[in-house]
Amino acid sequence: MRREFEEILRCRYPSLYNRAPRKPGKESAPFSPELGDGCFAILLALSEVIDRHASAAGMEHLEILRISPGGRNGLNYHLIREDRFIRGAISAASHLSLAVSAVSGRPGRPMFKRGEDAVALASDEVDGYEPVPAHYLRPLRPPIGAGQPRALGLLGRRWGDRVDQDISVPAGWADLADVVLTAFAQQQHRIDMIRAWDDGTTGQLIVEWDRCRTSATEAGAVAFVVAMAALTDPVTGASGPVDDTGAPAWWRNTAGAHAELPVPWGTYDSTGAWHSREDMVCGPAPGHPSAGALAKARHGGAGEMQLTLKPHVAQVMREMARKSGQDGCAAFLTKMLGVPSDQLEEACTGGKGAELRSSEDMSDRVGSEADASIRTLATAALGQLTAAAEVAQTVTRQQSVHTALEAVGALLRGLDAEALSADQIAAGG
């Protein structure tokens, strides 16, 4: 694996990788020189899950000893002082690695040369290699084979009797679903549901199960697969090749050359509880009366979004709506952003939308904070989140953010033009 990828992991997760023992001549520790670039996305998703869990659980003494190709058992990730949740995540990552090319990160299968360890390779990388016999991989078996026309059919035949509702994932996520279901295979009860949010392009996988009858091991497997889904093309199942920044080719083609790595809307903890990613739009600057988050969005497991406004921001928004003859914040933003009123209303009031009305008993008079900068920032904050919510279920997250930024930019230009016009009128121009 390229040194650039090692450095990305070290910089992003210093508590995991900067403590690893490094001896003279072993500068790459704990990363084995035999690791291929195709392992990067798996290691990135696994590191995110372990780091987040270790921080939440107060695990300060995790020590990663070695990360290496695992032959017939998949990727080897050796650490000490782990718990069942982490072991479940590692087992899922190792299982998935049997179906991801260690060279490129595209869907692959375990292959071998005489006298060499098995390695997962894509179909155009197997010259001189032979398929690994199925019995050699027991007790595991390689996942279904993502992206193939028959992948979903095979997935349904293998696991359909273990899921109460339909398995609803795109073909590129068939291996991810297979890994999750394999982790639950020893349980006597069924999984309630496994599906992609919308058609999978949002990078969010949803899994529902009886948390009271499973252990943290299964939750760890789910957490890894959810993180990995964000990095996996829902059409082809590829998580690579990746460039020097760690961005996979399929994502660059979708979101642009300089797009940040995709991030899921939420994930699951060691008890199986959903944890939303929080998006916050902050105030102007330290020391300003409105410093801190002006607006916050929480993403629900079923795809809904809850928006919460700072009380004085909501007050400003209502005053702006009143002055423009609109009935509430949502109607005002409908006019300013130029989006369909039913979608904007739904985005504003979904979940606990009553929070937007939580300070209606406050005076309608806008205080000293309702100056031009606060109005601009408040409107931009809610506008950005609302625009992102409107498109979140049909396009990728980065496209959502891009759309939101365009909307905010247009809104700010409109406010600037109004302010300039008012100044000119006041000056007698």
C-alpha cells in the first residue's frame, strides 16, 4: 500500500496508528509492505469504526500490532485490548476483503499461485493465478459477487429466509449485505430489514434487528458495513482504484475531482442504537453575539432530517417572513430559494419540526442582533440545510452540498442586491 495512504490513516486516526511500535527499518509499522492499494478503503472504514467506538467507550490503550494480507482468512488486523464490538467489525472487514481486489479495490475473488498465499484479485488481474478451492476458505465463503447481474438474485436465495422484509440494496452493495447477514448467521432470530436509503446513491445502508437478542459482535459488523457502504459504488461494488488523496475513482467521477470522501448520514453503536451525524452551520466569529451553531441538522435512520434553529435565529426568520407577507419561515424560504413549497415545507417540518416554532411566545420585535449580517447568516444557515435535505434522497451527499451552496450563494447575492438598492434609495440615488 502506498506510503501516502499510510499517512492518510496516521493523520486521520493518530490515536490508533501513531502509537504502533516502530523500529529502525520498520517505518511502515503496523502496515505490512505486502498490503495492496485495494485494502485502503476497507482500512479507512474499519479505522473510523474502531476510532469512534474507542473514543465513546474510553478505550485509551488499544495497540495495533500488525495489519497484513490474510490469505484464506482475509485481511489480518491484529490489535490487543479490543472488545467484542471491535472484533465484530474486524471479522466483517476480513470477510469483505475476500471479495475486494487487494490490487485495485474492485470486486474480486481469492486466487493463488503455487507456493504463494491466496490474494483477492479482480477478473482482469488473474493471469497466472488459479481460483482458491472453496473448502480452503472454510468456515467462511467469499461474498456473493457485487455488481453482477445475478448478485441480488443469489443474495435473496442465500438469505431470503433470514430477513423478515425484503433485502433492498443495489447490486454494488450485495457483498456488503452478504457480510452483514453472515455475521448474524449463528443467531436464531431473523433480521428485520436491510436496505439502502433510497437507491443507494446516498451512501447510507440501513439495518434493523432485535438488539436485545444479539451481542456487540453483530453491532460491530453492522457498523463496519455501514461505514464501508459510503465508500463503495452502489452500481459496480468498487471501492477503488483510489488517488493519492484516498478518493475512489467512482466517487471522483460522480462528485468531481476535488470532492471530499463520502460520509454516511449516520451509523450504529455497540448496542445497535442509531447515531446521527450532525451538520451544523456556525455563527460569524468568536466574540460575536451570535457565535456558535446557528442551525443544526440531525439525520434519521429512515431518511428524515430534523432541523433545529437557535432561538434568536428562528425569531429573525419569522420577522423576515412577516415583513415579506409570508406565513412562517418555510414559506419565506420557498420564495427566497425558489424551490417547491411542498418539498420545502416537508423538509422544514419533518421530524421534530415544531422546534422551529418553539419560541413563538417570544416578542415579535426583533432585537439588536437582527442586523444585516445576522439576517444573512440565519437565512443562509437554514437555506443550506433545507436545500440539502430536499435533494438528499436522490443524489449523493456531495451533490447535495453543492446544490445547497449554490442556493445559498444565490440567496446571499439577492440579499446584497436588496441592501444595495435600499442604500441607493436612502441616499437619493
